[in-house]
Amino acid sequence: MNRFSDIDCLFKRLTPVYGFRVAKLVSIEEALQSVQSQIDELPYFIKIAKKYCHYPSEHGLTHDESASVYIYTMEWGEQTLYRVLNKTLRNENRHLLKVWFPYLRLFDTALNKLPTVKEVVWRGITEDIGKNFTKNQIITWWSISSCSSSVNVIKGFLESQRNSTTFLIEAVNGKQVSGYTEHESEDEIILRMGTEFRVKSNALDHPNGSYLVHLVEIDDADNNHTTLASSISQMQLTTTTNQISSSKFILI
């Protein structure tokens, strides 16, 4: 698993997370101190993040804010920070999140300073869950969602897998973190925890077992629910696996 495929496949109804917004802004060391028991060698990975993160920042991020984004995108095994955090964000016991509030405040503050993008982004998972999505269904992803603005990045993770599902997402509040991540070539866009989506149409399936699911981010600030598709005409989209590379999907 990687963070682009760390997707909640269960449609749970959970309580929104907002208590972190009143947490005090502290250093990344202090922000993660209360979760050290959950992640082995965390102080070492914090040092790596602070050493290699993008700082000084042209977007005004502090050293600790930049490091909070960098460490989220690091991968070091089963106890990688994003895996532990997202598992907790999907847990029905919301009290377990309190120890994460200082880090979530630091991370959210960093995202607020980064550019907001309104564009098509991509995610993928090596499971055939596309059949679980139906037109006009409303879903919520309670964890932090890493996406890529490049479909080729997602294809790279899925190309050797059959029975996969690719998500084409019309994002309206994505945060552009490329340049602040461990791997800049992944063109990463982050959607915040608790982002809500509408399924644009029934999943497009392929005989090899792969699916394409078209999601539209619901923007509470947009009463007209304008989608990217309304301003994109006849946009041809590359498919996500070698087996269906000759097919073309159209945004409608």
C-alpha cells in the first residue's frame, strides 16, 4: 500500500473532526510527542523530515509546518505516520484522535498556506471496489486523501495489478503539496479529511476486472455545485492500466 491507495472502502457515518482547530501551534517534535508510542523510531524520522523538507518556503510555511507535510509523505513501513494517522481518522472511536490534535493543527496550518487547486486528480486501489459506487451516491472520505494530478503516477502503482479501481476526482479544494513532499515527481494534491463527494455516474468497468469511478468533490461554499465538467468540453482522459490503454473516457 502507498498513500495514493490508502482509501477507505467502507462507507461509515462518523463524527466530523474539528477539535484540533483550537489546539496550540507547537513544534513538530512537541506535536508528535504524544504519538511516539504508536510509531517506532519517530524522533529519527522527525529529524529526517526537518533536514530535507522544503524550507525556506516561498509560501510562508515555518520550518515545522513544512516538516509536517514532508513527514506525512514519507514511507518507512507498516508504522509509517500517514498509515497510523489515517487508520485512526477512520476509527469510530473519535477520542483516539485527541493525541493527534497538535499534529493535525500544524499540518492543517501548513495546508492553509499552500495553493488551492481546482482540477481533475487521481487515486487508485488494487481492489475491484468500483461496483460499490452508484450514480449520485454521496460518500465521505474521513482520512487525508493523497491524489496526483498525473494519471501516469497512479498507473505506475496499478499497472501490474488486475481487479483494480481508479478514481477520477473533480477536486475544488485540493491543496498542492508538490515541492513539499519526499517525492516531488508524484505531483501530489491533498484533499482534507472529511471531504465529501458525489458519484458522477455508475462505475465504468472493463472485462479485466478494473473500474473507473468518477467523483465530484462537494464544495459547501458553492451553492450552485458547479463542477469542472461544466467548463471542460470533450476532454479525453487516459485510462489507468496497460490492458485498457486503448480506451478513452470522456468527461460529460
